Amino acid sequence: MNRPTSPVETVIAAARGFLGDRLSTNASIREQHSKGEDANPPVLPDAVAFVENTEEVSKLLALCNAHGVPVTPFGAGTSLEGHVVPVRRGISLDLSRMNAVLEVNAEDMDCLIEPGVTRHQLNDYLRDQGLFFPVDPGAHCTIGGMVATRASGTNAVRYGTMREATLGLEVVLADGRVIRTGGRTRKSANGYDLTRLFVGSEGTLGVVTKIRLRLHGIPEATSAAVCQFDSLEAAVETTIMVMQAGIPVARIELADEDQMRASIAYSKLDFAPLPTLFLEFHGSPAGVQEQATAVEAIATEMGGRGFAWAEDAEARGRLWKARHDAWWAANALYPGCRGITTDVCVPISRLAEAIIGAKQDAVAAGQNTCIVGHVGDGNFHVVILFPEGDPTGLERAWDLDRAIVARGLALGGTCSGEHGIGLGKRQFLAQEHGPEVLEVMRDLKATLDPKGILNPGKLFPD
Amino acid sequence: MNRPTSPVETVIAAARGFLGDRLSTNASIREQHSKGEDANPPVLPDAVAFVENTEEVSKLLALCNAHGVPVTPFGAGTSLEGHVVPVRRGISLDLSRMNAVLEVNAEDMDCLIEPGVTRHQLNDYLRDQGLFFPVDPGAHCTIGGMVATRASGTNAVRYGTMREATLGLEVVLADGRVIRTGGRTRKSANGYDLTRLFVGSEGTLGVVTKIRLRLHGIPEATSAAVCQFDSLEAAVETTIMVMQAGIPVARIELADEDQMRASIAYSKLDFAPLPTLFLEFHGSPAGVQEQATAVEAIATEMGGRGFAWAEDAEARGRLWKARHDAWWAANALYPGCRGITTDVCVPISRLAEAIIGAKQDAVAAGQNTCIVGHVGDGNFHVVILFPEGDPTGLERAWDLDRAIVARGLALGGTCSGEHGIGLGKRQFLAQEHGPEVLEVMRDLKATLDPKGILNPGKLFPD
């Protein structure tokens, strides 16, 4: 028997002892765990660990910590910012097999799940109980990944993000200790808010192994509407007016004319390629009607036309599937091209400046783009398309990304509304927070992960 | 000139250099800063610093940190858990003069304030702009104190607590560094959630010097209702059914028959001394009507009677003032008595067990109590009255408090829904979170305040 010659070989040999074949060094499995959906260069992990319970995560982390071997958590691999790329190699920790729904408390509207549960899986499970989980990024992602990136989606304008949705966590710390944060109550004032510290920490402070979520009752009535505009300005200004009027829309989503072209082709939508708002209203039948009437009045005033209704669940389902497929539609628009995406979020009053400015920058740079936005939250994505495999094209795409983020920051916004920092947005973090805040974040990281084994190379600038 | 002989004397002498008369060692001022509204033994600080800006806070903390002198932040002195008692003496840091509203962005519904602003002051300021700040503890407290304790109040069931209301903070760290957390956007995924780490940290991790808050539009229509029941069970069960039906009540507050007796006497209310629910509905005129009809149907089914309406603003104002004065009313009920209060919060499905059980414990112990509750959140307060100045009476009151908390924890609840831990609830923290979580909290404290000068003796068990 060969004696292991490096720390990672030692870890692999020892982990085989309790994971068996679920610790894999197979080339194609490592390749699958070398990247997410983003354009960062892939990096192969030394091995992939398919864990099945908290104890295994704890043992593996204790082992990696003892030997200083990097661990990069992996869920569905849908990150758009390189979170899952194991830039320092080591172990890719695949949590997708931990996908049990452990508990649903219908009367308190909460549930306890494992991190590999996807949002689709959870909502399928809940439907019979009249409950739903509203946070819905576009991807078919795991809820563990959504906790890690503080994800949101189309419903956040009404129901909040993972920050509001996460009641408590089980977390394995870098050294293998297991802690339980938060609890089942709707509010608490019982010490430091560790739950919120781990939500959005991108796997750099601990590995989440259980998640308690707040759920919501399926609304008595739901209706969706689509409204098209001659100009992007009119669509954005309509959004701002709806939000400022305090109309409690459940969803208000923007697609520009390019995104509409892409989605019409990809999702076979029966709309014109014009700037478009997609809306949804939740409540009592009368309440839904009242909200819709109020929004239609504002939209009509702003020149919106063809306020089209999708009352039945199937039509609404098609509509929102098309919205969730926007990223794929954009990536399919120009043959041989793929996209990177911005994730700027600004105060709602600055949204028109931010979006129109981004569009002008794209036109000036001669770049093909598609814009979609969770505009009720002031968050929008410019998908910048470049010829796949063309490093100059990618560099020009990043240039435009930087320009759009810079304008967003100047307007009082943030570089990331929901995708997280990962690799791709690290360069903006100091500019956005200032060096003192970054120092505090680094101190917290060093406290919880003194050897720096957890998702190293992410979030912090080098 | 005498040479200072102790660290605190050194700090006092140096702080006089930039604070002048605003650094006071006057006996009556020290006495005013020796306690909150709770029954913990007062402790005199060595001096009281009335700071007026961030720079002064920064200089003072740097000085205290250099000399290892304790600093206990003080706002309005309304803590119910001993937060403001300077148990290790040193400096009481009075922030009440930092009470400027610095910025209101009506179109984005946010504002920037100093920590000494009270919630009454802010709402008076906002009213003309059609905005309001919903978080409303009973006391006439400062918003800085509300950040520190993660406070909530009667509107939290609809609008959330300080956790949701706080968008960002300026914080002075123990060594005098000034950081700015969060931002103006409604959501973000831009690194660790430092804002939420400081919210609820009870002045043990830093001193908050600016607060950015999320505001809400004053609803188009508001209506309040009062409904009385023959039994506490019926009132609590009505609450549970209203919440489980998903009716978006803005407020649903409980008072038991003893609290009603107290409030009828203290606030001259025209109701019977029976278990009572106080409700408020916010929305469009039709939406408010719909919510009220739905609640009335449930309440009537549960034997509720006299669904009394308070449509006009003045009548509603009287009602909610009486609710906010409940603590004072309870303290005035028995001559020569004062109260301590529990703050248990449980999952809504366990609320009846928790409240009825608490009442039975009180009866068995022969203790006079009044119960009020933010019952929509599963949070209730048992005010336990004991003869003022009677140590045995106080000890018996604490016994009952412990029994009520123990039941709350056994039901999946927390020892504090909104008052915080301070001195009074420290004993429950390990039981509630487990030793590993407490260890992490202590590590975070040591990272941000390595010399332990910030509000020492609070939150953590000795």
C-alpha cells in the first residue's frame, strides 16, 4: 500500500474510510464539479465527496481542517459567479444527495429540509398542504445554494429573500463542530443573529446541513398580467410608480425588447418583441382585482398596451417558466455566443437611470445584451453575450459589466442583488463597503475558519 | 493638579478634553444612568458621557479601549432586562442627544437617523410625507435601543421587527474604528450580513451611531376593532385561527382579564374586564373591510362578543395608547407593587398551551399577574407583580418567570421575543442555544471587542 504523499492524498485516503465509493476521483465527476453556469475558468477538484448526512460532513471537515485541505461546497452547480469552482482544488463537497424534506409544520407554516432539496422539489411536496415556498431564482438550484448566496427571485418584492425566509440552520463549522442557529419562532431577541450571518456567506463560514424555512399559504386568488410598452423608459417608470403607490404586487418583472426576442423564440411566447412587464397579484379575489385595476391604470397612463391576463394556472405556469428560462433563452439568441450577467440592485428611484444607462453603455460598446429585472426590488440583470471561447470577447463583456456596476454603485446601489460575490464580483467589494468593513468581514472569517479551508478564494479580493 | 490614579480616572480626565461638561460625574446624573425599567439592582457608572456625534463616540471608545474601561450605551433607559445597568461601572454612554433625522427619501421609503431619535419623534416627522415607521415597542424608547434589542411591538405581525426594518448602520467598533454596513437597496447579496449581526447585539459588539430604516406608506384605509371573550382560551384560539387563515392583520393584541382591569383603571377604557383582542387592519377600504369581516366571523364562531369598531383616528389613537401603556397600567394595579415581565415567544400552534399554562402556574404560585401579548407573532408578556422592595417577593417572581420560560422553551419557543437578554435572561441562553452556539457567539464577541469593554456582563452567562 502506497503511503499518501500530500495532505489532500491523506484526506482522500482517510475519507474513503467512511465514504467509500462516495469519495470519487473519477475524471468526469471531477470535471462536472469544476464549474458552475458562469464563464470563469474551470478548475478540477482533487476529489468529490457525495455526503449523505451531517455526521459525514462533520467528519470530512474535521479531517480537511486538520490537514489544511480546501473544501468547496457544491449543490446543483447553477452559480453564476463561480462559487463552486474549486480554485484551490481540494475537495468538492457535493450536498445534492442530502435532499430530504424532514418536517413540515403546516399550522406554523415552517419546514425543516436538507440543503440538497431544490425549490421545485419542495413546492411539489408542499402543494397538497396549501403551502408554498416563494423564493425562486431562475435556476433549478438547491435551497442550500440559495441560503449560501442569499438568493431571491421574482417573488421577493412581496415575500422577501432568503434573508427573511430562513428561520434557522444547522451548520458544520470548519473544524467539524455542529451548531444549530435560530429556531421555530417568527421573531426572537435571543443573542447574536447567527442565522443571518451564515445566510449569504457563500460557504466561507460553514457548511449548511439543515435549513428551517418560513412558508406561506397558497393565496386564495392569483392572477397574472403582461403589459407591453413602446420604450424601456415607460416600462421602468411604470414599475417605479406601482411601487411608490404601495400596491402589494407579488411579482413585477421586466424584459427588454432583446430579452423578449430571445424568450419568444426559446419559449414560444405569443407576444411582440417590445419592452414588457410581467405581473402577478396574490390575495383574495377582490383584492387581486383591486391591485390589477390599480396597476392597469398606471400602465395605461404610461402608454402600456395589451394588458393581457393569464387567469388559469396553466397559462400562468407557462408565463413564469418562460421568465425563469430567460437566462437560457438569452444564451440561445446568437449562435455560438454565451453570456455573463450583471446583478446590480439600486434604490427604486434610481432604477430608470441605472437600466437606461446600462442599455446605452451596451449600445456604445457594440455589445449584444438582454435585460431582465426583478424591478420591484430595483434589481436587474444585463446578460452580456460574447462569442464562446473568445478571450477578447469575454474581456470586452467584463468591461461592460464593470461599467454597469460602477454606475449602479454611484446611484447608491450594490454590485449584487441576489447572485452573490463568488469570484466574479470580488473586485467591487472594497469599493462598495470600504476597507474597514472588509477588514471586519475578514476577521469574522478568520474567527470561524482560522485555517481558511472553506471555499477559499471566494468573496474576498485577493 | 492631581495625577489620575486609575484607568477610569485617566479616561474621565482625557474625555473632559473633548467633551467638556458633557462628561459628567454628577451624582444625580449617574443615578439616572444606573438602571432601566427593570428590577435589577442599580449600579452607578463612574461617569456619564453625553455624546453629540460619531467622532466623539469614536474618540471615547478608542480611549476606553486603550485603558480597558467598560462602556455601557444608554438611550432612553427603558430596557426591561437590565441592558443599561453599568454592572462593571465605567462610562455610561448617553446617545440621547444624537437625535437628528438626517435624511428622508420619500420615493424609496427609507430614512437615515441618529440613534437617539425616538419612534414617536420619527413618526411625527414623517407624517406629512404620508410615511410611517411601524416598529413600536410599548416604551418611549430610542430607535438606537430598538436596534440593540432587535425590538418589535404591535405591528410586527404585518411589518416585521427591527431585523427587517434596519437597512444599514454606522457602527463605532470597540477600538474606535467606524464602519458602515448595509445600504439603501431593498436586498443585497454582497458579503456577510453585518447589519443583522449588530441588530440585536445589545451594545456588546459596537455602538450604533447612524441607522438607515425602511419606511412604509401610511395605508389608504385603517380600522381597528376590539373583541371580548369569556375565556382566555377562546381569545388565543381565535388568534391562532386568524393567523392560520392567512388574514394579513396589521395588529392582533391580547390582554387577559387582569390586564384589562389594569388598563380600564389606568387608561379609562370603556370595556369589560374580560380577555380581549385588539385588532387593526391596513389596506384599501375594500381590503380592510374584507379582513375585518373575516376576523369577525372567526371571533364570533369562537364566542367573541361586542366586536367594537374604532374607525376614526382619534379613537384608534386612544386604544393603542392604552395598549402601549399596558406595562404602566399593570405596575399601577396593586399599590406598593411593581412588575417584572416574561417575554416568551413560541410557534403559533403552541401559543394556547404556553399562555394558559403560564396563567395556571401564576395561579398555583399565588402570584398576581397581567398578561399582554403580540399574539400574532406567538409572543406574550406575563407581568408578575411583587411588593416593591421585598427581596423574597422578587425571588418568587423570578421563580415564576423561570417556570414560564422553561415551558416556552419546551414548546419550541425562545426566552425572548423582543426585550433581549441583557442581565435578566442570560441564564436561559445556554439552555436555548446549546453550548456550541454560545461558544461561537463568544468568539465573535472576542473578535470585535477583544478587551471586552462593550457592555460587559450582559447577554452571556457568567
